[in-house]
Amino acid sequence: MKIKTSAPGKLIILGEHAAVYGFPCIVLASDKRIYVEVEEFNGGSDIILAPGVKDIRFVKKTINLFRHKYSVTKKVRIKTYSDFSSTLGLGSSSAATVATIKALCKFYIIPLKKIDVFNLGYKTVLGIQKVGSGADIAASVFEGLIFYAKKGKLIKKLKNNQLPIITAYSGVKADTSELIFYVNKKYKNKKNHVEKIFKKIAELVVAGKKFIEREDFVNAGKIMTENHLLLKDLGVSNSKLDGLVSASLRAGAWGAKLSGAGGGDCMIALVSEPKRNAVNRAIVDGGGQIL
Ligand code: MEV
């Protein structure tokens, strides 16, 4: 019998990097998903085919941790499929991790609560990346729009999960772990400065949550742009992302920022329906790729 499950990728709306230090962030599960198929395999070791996953270790580590925790031994054949490219920085590793846990739960008939899936998924990510807030795992598990803080001790689903955003790929591939370590080095060398930035980001996240809940997108947009400027100050933006953010704002977006680790990957713009086409065009003219 073949079992199929899936989990979504993510977009960080506000609060990236500060979230790694326990500060709050807002994360949105994307409509693009990773699918996992699992069936029994009567061989000596598992077969894992993960073409859409950037790093197969996430699937392997998930299986090992799951087996260890739940004392199950049956070998499996696992195959992953993806709605989106693993090079975009949209959380494909976390989505693959969560979809694999869900598939194993079904396969071994071990019903897990969402929080248990989150804990196991976060443990997998930390086992491989060593660092991370866990926000992307939370988005993959709980879906929708999430207020996330204290590395998972606070996970709150927001009522509103319909954000009028445009997502675009900057065309530059970034390495999340490298950027997290870059910020960590800066945190150690210039603790006061970086902590001030994190605190300001945290204030924006809390204010942004209120505006998003009230669907006050004019002010939510302003908050996003301010968050981008703080990330720029932190040193994780680049000229391509700054250019796409400026182009979006000139074309009438309510707000825009990089989304995720920075250094490339994706940016988002919050836009009204009448401005959507103009902002799309401005991003494409600036060299971005609308997703
Ligand atoms: C990456 O998508 C977001 C970061 O805040 C890392 C994390 O939250 O684990 C940079």
C-alpha cells in the first residue's frame, strides 16, 4: 500500500533573523507543497528518492529520528515530489521534513499531534543545520498565517491568512545557514547594535500582527518596508533585493521587503489589486521573477 502526504513551503512576512534569537516573527505557509509517497520495502535498507529536495539528509534524518523515537523497524521506499524548486528559499527542506513525518505517522500507524510533528521536525532541522528558529517547520505543520516566537514555545494562528502579496525570486541563490552564521558573528562582535536591531524588528512584528489582523494593509506595508531597512542595516540584503523593493514601492506597493535569510532568494510586496500589475511589471523590469 502506498501512502501519500504533503506539507507546504513558507514565506517569512516579518521578523526573520531576529526569530533565530527567540524574537517573534510572522510566517505564512505557501500554496506550493512538497509531496511524499511511502511504501513498504522488503530490502536491507531504505530507498529514498528525493529529486525536489535540496538536501536529502533532511529526509534521511527524519526517518532515523522517527524510527529511534517510536521504535519501528520496517524499511521503506520513499519518493518526494515538489510544486516548487528547492533553490528559491521557500522552505523546501522543512516542507520535506514535515511531509516525511506525516507519511511515516500514517505508514506506521502512529497518530501524532501537530505539536509532536513540529518538535520532531525542528529537531531534524537543528540536527542538520545546527541553527534556526523553527518558524519554517511551524508553517509547514500548522499552515495558514502564524505568529511564532520563542523558538516554538509560542505558536499562534492568525485569523486572517489572505495577504495580498506578490512573491518574486531575486535570481540570486542564497545559503540560509551561511547567512545565519554571518548574523551570529556580527551578534557576537557588535552585540549592542545587533540586539537593538532585533528589538526594533520585534516591535515591528508585534505592530504588524495587529495591522494584518485588522486588514490595515497600508500600515502593514509600512511595517514591512521598515523591517527591510533594518535587515539591510543588519547586512543581509543586497543591491538586487534593495532594487526590487524600491521598484515595488515606486510602482505603488503598500510595502516590500526581502523574505527569508536574505543575500538573494525571495522578496515580497504587499499590494492593492489595482496596483498589482504595475508592481509585477516593475519587479520583472528590475530583474525579478514573479512566483
Ligand atoms: C530563513 O527563512 C529565516 C531565518 O530567520 C532563519 C530561521 O528563522 O530559521 C533567517
